[in-house]
Amino acid sequence: MICKDGSAFEPEQADMIAWERAYSERGVDVRIELLSMESWLDANPSRRKTKRGMKKFIDSWLKRAAESGGSPMAKQRKQSSRDIPIEHKLADVSWVQNVESKERAKEFYLNKNGYYFDGKLEHGSNKIPKVQGQTS
């Protein structure tokens, strides 16, 4: 994201995890919202933030998105299978038709990975989704 001084702000992995945990349960796709923020900042150079103010800007945006069901740009964007990380595709249960089988698949992936994907990422309350290459 472009800052007021023209430098770039890149969210840290720890921040991404915290935002995902705080807002995904409330229906916010954090990654799509970040793309919307980036586009908005690019289109509104006079309203860009400093590096120090960027986390507050992001958190405020995500809170508003949670209250309204997402930004207009994020609501219009349809999720492509290319946008879904491979880790989530491997734990996808959305295609399972039988209710009993789907529940067993959810339980299996929760126990194995700590999450499953059913149109959105679902995870156990005390588990953080594992991302390939991430250390615990």
C-alpha cells in the first residue's frame, strides 16, 4: 500500500493472522479488503496515511467492513478459485453433498490442520490455520 511519503507499507504476517482471527468470523475477507484499501489509497493520494497510521487505517476499515458486510469493491468481486490458497483448497469440504459425510470431513480437517474451508475459512477457537512455510 502506498503511504503519504510515497513509500510502500507491507502488512506483517502476525498482523494478517490477527486481522483474520478478528474479522473473518464476522464475514470479512481480509485479503480482499486489503486489495480494496490498496486501490482506494492509489486513487486518493491526498488521503494516504503515514506508515505509523497505516495499521489504524486498516483496522478501522476492517471494523467498518464487518459492520456493513464488506466494502463495495469487495462485495462486487467474486472469489475465483485462483484467489483461494492451496492450503485451503486441500481442506475444502464445500463439494461434499451428504450432511453426515460433510460433518465427518469437517472434523477430520479440524483435527488434522486446525481448519477447513467451506466457502470461507473455518477454524477451531484456539487454533490458527497453518500456512506452508510458516513456523510455529
